[in-house]
Amino acid sequence: MSQPIDLEYRYMTMQDVGAVAELERLAFTTPWPHDAFVNELTRNPNARYVVVAHQNRIIAYCGMWIVIDEAHITNIAVHPLYRGKKVGLALMIKMMGVAKLQGAHSMTLEVRPSNTVARNMYIKLGFKEHGRRKRYYSDNNEDAIIMWVTL
């Protein structure tokens, strides 16, 4: 499938929080609550969030923290109806660009070993496995693979 051509990428605003929280519930078994996104936007100076809109509807988002010269992806989600259209890949490329503009030299994230689609996307972007966090995910105690890329 090809990517929809009329996608809008922009920084997340407070008006987007409800749609992002709903997307989070669709994408994850242990979603972040609405208030977590409010706190990220209002209280975390290291947080950067980008949303992807298609026909004025948020279909994906990604968050990261930038600490000194490192960017840490906190979460990324694509609406189930838009998966397989390379929206996640395009969004990660945007986030890598934002991180570079903010002075980051490297980027890290955690991913489930069972999430082969995401792992393959990260490998395509140059990420490499650099360890594991044992029983990281609270819903099923699955480990997390720690991945890094130099920007």
C-alpha cells in the first residue's frame, strides 16, 4: 500500500490531546492516560510531540524527550486503518530531523521483541540493538529491546 499523499505533520497542541489519547487507547494494551499527554505538553520542557493528520483527523503521533544531546522516543502510534502505508516510517524520519534540529546526536527507544513490524522499521532507519530491559512491559512482562541510532 502507498502512503496517503495529503498528510500534515505538525507539533502537537493541547487541542490534539483528546485525539492522541484515543489513538493511544487503540494502539496499546496499557495506554498512557489523557493527563500524561497534558503533563508532557505543559510541564516537560524536554518533550517534543508531533502529530500526523489526514483530512483533519489525527492518524498518528510520536513523542520524544531530548536530554542534552540524546533523543529518547517515548511512544509512537499509527491508527490501525493507516498501518502498512509507511506513515510510521515517515513520522520517524520527521522525528529524527526534529531531534537533529534540537541538537541531538543520537536517538534511542525501546521496542517489544514481538513487534517485528516496528523492529524492522527501526532497523531500516539504522537503529541497532544495544541491550534489553527485562520484564519492561507491565501488561505481559515482555522484555524490551533497547535500540540506538546515530543521527
